[in-house]
Amino acid sequence: MTPGGAEEIASRARGTPRVANRCCGAVRDFAEVKGRGAVNDDLASDALEMLEVDRAGLDRHDASSSS
């Protein structure tokens, strides 16, 4: 993982270790399929977008629980 990849994940984790761990696992899985195991900032961003995690770290479950 490059520093940029780690920063992209951290910026969307909302300062919550549990969320960071979940994002890391999902990005790692995505990297195994799409990125040959390497995680950089672009790959992390693509993976998190695919998982519908926005720049604020909110996903579709967060949006539905606020209504």
C-alpha cells in the first residue's frame, strides 16, 4: 500500500478504526482482483466509490438510517 492509498482510506474512515478496518479489507479484496495486489490512491478511491463510500466516509446504509 502506498502512502496515498492509506491516506485515501483514512480520509473516508471518519476517524473510526472499525470503519478503517472494513475499508482496508474491501480495498485489499478489490486490489487482488483489479490491481494485482497493489493499493495506491487511485485504486483505493475506485474501490471505495464502487462500495458507495463517499468523500465524507458515508455509505448507503448511513444515508438510509438518517431518514
